[in-house]
Amino acid sequence: MASLEFWYDLASTYSYLAATRIRPLAEAAKVTVRFRPFLLGPIFKSQGWDTSPFNLYEAKGRHMWRDLERECERLGLPFRRPNPFPQNSLFAARVAMAGLEQGWGEDFTVAAFRAEFGDGRSIDELTLTAVLTGMKIDPKAALAAAHSDSNKAALRAQTEEAQRRGIFGAPTFVTEDGELFWGNDRLERAIEWAAR
């Protein structure tokens, strides 16, 4: 079966849209998806940025928020802008990494994105504990796994891998033959390429 990697940062606006759409689209195309959380912060820093380009370039940011509102409306997704933006996604990424090891990471990813961009909540430990509880996942065990040294090292290694592979933004989709597709608006094309 063909496969596709889905690289995302849990503070990424357009990754919210992609996370909610990717599984049914991939399933229909008979493509297996591998969720790959990583951190954009180190990648932005290597480009000389200390925050999201949507904050650095005001016109771009204004357009992104309006575009996100339109896309959420079109897809029937709730939308509320979190404050501040971007959220610190480090801990959420660690929980997602731990969850992917234990089989609930994909559902957690979607739920965390909905809490952040659907409800406008902070993706802090309090919110993520509520997300895990709502999923019937023991938050104590999940948070302990997220805080483990091995899990922290795995996320660090995954972020370094993203940099090595030339990933510069999120969401990014990478096919088995190494084609890189960037942005929610390239999701269908990435799946189509992967399924060839």
C-alpha cells in the first residue's frame, strides 16, 4: 500500500485543516498516512525569524486569518483564533509523539487542533489534560510518557530530520519517492502522487 508522511506543527493554522481532512482522503485513495509532529521554531530560527512569518509580515497574516475563516466555514469546521499566536507547541508535540507510540496520537492531534483553533484554547497542560480525558486516555500516564527523556529525544530527532529533508513549513506531505508538497491546499495532490 502507498504511504504518505504528514509533517505538522501543533501551532500551525493550516495543519489544523489538513489534520481534519487527511485520513478520509487517504483512506479513499488507499494511501497509508504516517503522522510526523515536529517543531517549526528551530527551522524558523535557522532562517533568522523569531516568530511565525504570519506575524512578521502583517499583510500576509491578515490574509491568512481571513483565509482560514473561509476554509473552516467551507469545511464545516469550528474556528476561533487562539491568543497568543503562535502557541507554544512543544508540550503538545511531545504528547502527540507519545500518543503515536501508543496508538492514540492521530486522534489526539485532531482533538488538540480543534481545542486550539476550533475553541481558541491554549494548548497548555491544562487543555491537553482535558483533551486526553475526553478521549478516555489516562492523562497521568500520557503526560508522564510525554515528559520522558526518550520521548523528548525522539521529538528533537524528528525536528532535526525535518530540517535535513528540507521541510520549511507546515503542513508538509512527503511521498515515498521523496516528493515534498507544502500546504493544506496541496493535500489532494500529495495523496494523488502517493497513490500513483
